[in-house]
Amino acid sequence: MDCQKNIAKQITDGGGDYVLSLKGNQGSLHEAVRDFFTIAESYRIYWCKI
């Protein structure tokens, strides 16, 4: 994973964007990220209806 962190840092330091993958076996982290996007999606739907 450290290699992936280093590559992500190089990309973002250069002004680029990077997305890290997250597998389901990451336990509570996976749940927290899933919940975050579920909430974010509900706000997106709400704001699109206004």
C-alpha cells in the first residue's frame, strides 16, 4: 500500500486527481465511505429537484 500512497502523492503534487480503490474487506472504513456517498447522493438528488 505504501507504493500506492507514494504514486497518489506524486500525482496530486503535480496537480492531478487520483482515486484510491477500497475493497469490501476494509471493514468499518468501507462502511463509512459507503455511508458518505449514500448521504451525498441523497443531497444531490434533493438539490437537482429544487
